[in-house]
Amino acid sequence: MRKILFLMYLVIPAICGLYNVEAQDLNFNDNWRFFNEEAEGAEKNSFDDSSWRNLNLPHDWAIEGPFSEEYNARCGGLPFHGTGWYRKNFKMEPSAKGKVVRMEFEGAMYDAYVWVNGNFVGNRPYGYIGFEFEISKYLKFDGSENVVAVRLRPQDLSSRWYPGAGLYRSVWLKIDNPVHVEQWGAYITTPTISEKLGVVQNETTIVNTGNVDAKVQVKQEYFSADGKLAASIDDEITVKANSSEVSGTWVNVDNPKIWDTENPNMYKAVTTVSQNGKVIDTYNSTFGFRSISFTTEGFFLNGKKIRFNGVCLHHDNGALGSAVYRRADERKLQIMKSMGVNAIRTSHNPPSREFLELCDELGLLVLDEAFDVWKDQKVENGYNVFFEEWAERDIKDMVKRDRNHPSVIMWSTGNEINEQHDKKNGWKVAKMLSDYCKEIDPTRPTTLGMNNFEAPYKMNFAAQSDIAGVNYKPTKYGYIHETYPQLALYGSETSSCTSSRGIYHLPIEKYKTHESLHVTSYDLIGPPWAYPPDVEFHFQEQNPNIMGEFVWTGFDYLGEPTPYGGKDNSTNGYWNGDWPSHSSYFGAVDLCGFPKDRFYLYQSHWTSKPMIHLLPHWNWKGMEGENIPVYCYTNCDEAELFVNGKSMGRKVKGKDLTELIVQFMRYEGDSFQSKYRLSWNVPYEAGNIKVVGYKDGKQVLEEQINTAGKPSKVNLSVDRREINADGEDLAYVTVRIEDKNGNLCPNAANLVNFSVKGAGELVAVDNGNQISLESFQANHRKAFSGMCLAIIKSSKTGGKITLTAKSKRLKSAVVVVETK
């Protein structure tokens, strides 16, 4: 973690563009110029960029659209490929001469080429991994302007989902003395942990770029979350000229506060490097005291067996695209935790720094994944193009960057890799990547997700990782465990059930696709390999040695509109056959962050606090007297359904089963008797349905759905009334179309217009509709299933942001957010 300057120090460079030598790590996100075409000579200082767009990072040019059938629906139907240029002017003080100046890019999508003052300084192809270049020798320190230019060239057919485009993560200017801590240079482990004693082992790499040997003093201080000094230790080392040396220390911490999923206690390590009594570098890191172990009997955190209630998450944040906003990831992870999630798989690439920091803080376990493809291509311009030259560097950098995070418990070398079929060489590549991880961090196991059966097990491929990730083979858990008893197992991708929020197709039937291009929320539809969550619950219970599951997926994401458009892994072409379907249906939560019904099915299985959920909506005009299937998801013992006050019967969870139509690969039969859902078939009559939940025979909670009248008003609610005035913080405003009594109108599609005044801006809108071609950047949005979303971003000036939402013939609404 870098030595970030306080805001007071940043004011000067932000105003005058002059970067002071005393600054250490400066946020370099503001005042870039951007051009989204080829620009010959744009790397040169003399190039005229005055007509280019001025913007701040993070920036994803593709999310700006427009949606078009010209682009691949598999990648969101958005223009993520092409050429993009970024340029920035800045000055350095003369006193900075002789220092080591580096520029760090936390992520650039993709194939980044960087020039400083017309000099080419480096290239990094993989868009998901951070990198830095030393630029000292290219800089001018005479007060004249320096220019950094970055060219990105994302290729068509380079991704199987929406990757985004641009400088979508932060950029930093780092100024150091010739002797300094290396990038990601502190490696902190906790080899001994108990309630009474914790040992911190710290291996910090010190770099000396000078021509003279340097004798330095290294102080390691450790602080608890409340800022109290927990321990400290001093070391002295000599770093030879143009070389590096590791300062290795260990120290005892009395009564350490343990990091776990319920109490994610974090510690801060401050490394101070001094020479001749003068501080020359300070480096901050965070870590946690926790132990992990994996056996064929399960996963253990601090000696306690824990099952993975996990989800897979892509890196985009819906309407914001791939641009990294800390609040967007925080909200996403908070929603997942409320579903009962305790683990995240970063499918299928290294996540942002902010994402892992949030997982540390929230107590979420992380499966940190490197690649979707190795040498054998899935799409013609994928990472396979770069694998031979860059795989070692990329995966080692991922491990080195992320190894201090207590949340990270496994390194995944790949996902559904085609080499799992290669009898001769597949196992060799798998071993090579696993060895790279262990070289940098031997404290965590390696894994990968395998969708083939049974080839990777028979061909010595699965055995090259410590843990075998099984994709979509719940019926084979027992067989794999019995046949390969030395392998620790978990469900690395499960279910793949699809749905559209608030959409219910009657009668309930198993179909491949629907003419509406939506998918029913009765939670049983999926592609050929997929199955309802209930099936996974059952086989996990039947095989307690399985460590748990990672559901595909927690959130909807941009691209891969399965079951529409194409077939996964089997085509290099476009998925536009069912246009305008262009985003995922897999999520338990939609693109907006609004829970689908499936969210509550997982919550009913993964949480203990009493909850109950009822579906579908109760607006079925024209179907009076016809039977409507009503489902209840609950963790209560029993539930009773009422229609307009009349009991439809009380049912016992686990005893009264619900028959689901189920057909998927390697499953014998056409149905599944689920003990995880309660259900009734009741004749429709307008009014209300209500379900009452009972624990130990006592009523504990209820939920009621009313038949909604005509749309009458817009209702707004905001996730936070106060946000930071930092130009990056976000407030999410949920928009509901309601009748005069406040009931959600479940079929409403009213157009809502937004206006913002004050210390912020409207940065994005959405509604979770997988076939909507409305711009995420517009100031209006149609409701989908009665709801839509507006996202507000703060400015750097404190004050109030007022959002007004209006819709024709409806009562408007206003919400106010204060920024500080």
C-alpha cells in the first residue's frame, strides 16, 4: 500500500500542476485529455490535443455507448474495442532531480503503451493487472511541462464478456529517494496465531538504485484498528548499489484481534526506512491475523470449519461499466453479504485494489483468479495472444500485489481452461502456473475451475493444483471424492440459473428461450449445464466433504446474455442472434443491485435471522379464477399463505416439497423435489396475498403483496443521505413507480426524467432490463418491472445535491444528499 499524501498536500499540485519533490505518492487521476480514435504523433510533446475531451479518471470509454448491433452482444453490445489515447501535462520541481519517479497504473484496458516526453517507456498488455514504469530519466525538472501519453488498443473478439476500455483504475505519480521500498515490497505473514499470541513475520524488499552501497535502518511498527501501537521492531541492513535486499523481521503481538468473517479485525504495518538518522521512505501495509487450512474434509478458518456460501463476480458495476469507484464495489459486496455470502470468486481476473480492501474490511473470503484462458484460445484475440510472453509476470504480480490481504485464501490459475483436455502438455502448464504462485506466496493453496468431466482428473491435470474446483457437476461430487480421495473439492461454479427481475411466465414450464427475450423469475430456467439452486443445496448436503459453492453469479453483468445469443466457449463469433439481448441473466441481483427472487432463495438457505419472501406479484388482470403458482422462500419452520384473508394452508419446510422441472447434463430424470421452497397453487382474485412465517410454532414475521392500482407517483429512496465531497463518492437512488397507496406497480414502464442541482452530478441511470438499449449516460430511464435507478456522484465541493424525478401524469419526487 502506498504512502498517500493528505489532501492538504495535494491542493498545490491540483491547482498549479507543479509536483513537489516532498510528495511521495500523488493521485494522478485529474485533468487528462482523451481521444477515441487513432491519432498519429500523439505520443509527442508537440502534438496539439487542445480539441480533445478533458476528463478525470477512472474512465471507461465503452460504457458511454451507444449500444449497437454492430458490436458483439456477448461483450455487452458496446464499443469496447478500437484505439483510445490519454494525455496529461504536469511539471516537476528542480529539487526532484535525482529522485526515483515512477508512474503506476492500477489497470489499463488493454494493451497499454506509455510515452513520457515522446520517449517510449513501456508496454503492458493484460488489462486486469497493475504495473508501473520508472520515468525519471525522461522527465524535465526545469519547470517546463512534461507530457505523459497512453495509447490503448482493445481488440474485438478479445473477451467473452464486457471488459470495458480505458484507464479504468487509478494512476499514481510516485516520487522516492534512490533507496526505497519496492512496489508491493512488504510481504507480511502470521505464522503463529492464538488468542494470547500472534507472530508477525515481515519480509520487506528495499531497493537501492544509486551507485553507492547504502546502510539503512528499518523500523516496523504494527497498529491495531483503533490506532494503538501493538508491537515494533528495528532492523539494519546494507543494500548494495543497484541492487535490492530483504529486511526480514518477526515480532510478537500479545492478545491479537483475529480476522474472521464475523469480526474482520485489521492491522496496519508502517515501515520506516532511515539513513544517517534521516527518514528516506515510509511504506504502509494492512494485514490480519488469521489461519487457513484445506483438507479433504473441508476448509478451516482459524481452526473452525466454514462452508463457502460463495458467488462469482465479474468486475463491471453495471451502468458505471468497468470504472472503479470504491462505493460501487462496497455497495455490491454489502448486498452480497445481506444475501448470506461469505466468499467471492473474482471471475475471471485479478480484481481492483479497492475491491480486496473492501473484502478485508467486510470479512469476505476471496478466491483470487488470474486468467480465463491460457495458450489454447476461446476467442481469437484473447489472453492466449499474450500468454507465452506475459503469463509468468502477470500471475506473479497478482500474487505479489494481493498476498497481504487476509481475505485472499486461494490463488486460481484459470477458469475452464481448454488445456484440461490436453493429455500431453495440459498438466505441465497447470503445474508451471501453480509453481509461480507458490514461488511468491507458499502460504496459500492454488486452484482452478474445471468444467470438463472426467478428463482433467484422468489426465493428471486436476492434481497439479492443491484444490480442485468443480464447475456444474453436483451429481458427480461423490464419485470424484471416492475416486480421487486425495483431492480437496468445492463447487467453483454452480447453478447458472437465469431470470429477469419481476418477470413471471405462466404456465411454469422449462423452455430454452422465450419470445419476450426475458426469463421467468420462478427460478428454474438455465442453459443445458445449469440447474436451480435447490439442486446444488441438495448435493452439497449429501457430500459434506465438499467445501461449498460459488454461484454463477451474484450480480448480473454486462455481456454473455445466456440463454440468448450464442453458445459459451464454442464460438468465436458474435452473439447477436437475439439482439437486443446484451447482458447477463445469471445474477441473483440485477445490474442495478435490485434483488431478484433468487436472492431470497439463497438468503433462506444461507442465513439464520428469520426472513420470508413471497412471489410472484399479484397483478394478473384477465386471469381471474385461474391458478397462479405462489412460492415462498423462508428460513422459518413453517409458512401459511392467505389470499384476501382466507388461509390456503400451512406448510412445513423440509416436509412439504415443491416439484421443479429440472433437466440438465448428467442428471437422470425430469424433475426435482425441492425441500427448499414452499408452494401453493391458488385461483387469482385481485386484492392481496400474505404469507406468515412460524418458528417453534410462533408467528415471527409476514410479507404481503397487494394488487397495485394505476401508476400514481414516483417514489425515491437513497442508500446514503451523506457522502464524501471527493469527486468520487456515489449515492444510489432507487426509483419506484407506485399507485396512490404506495404499492409497487409491477408492470410499470413509465419514463422517468431526472435533473440534478448542487454539489454533484447524475453519473448513470439503469433499470436492470437485459434488452434495454437506453443509454446509461442519459438523464432519463424507463422503469422495468416498476423500478429504475439513478446514480449521483459528488463534486469536490461540499454542499447539497438535489435530485428531482418526474414522469408524465405522475406525482414527482425529490431526494437530497449532503456532501461533506
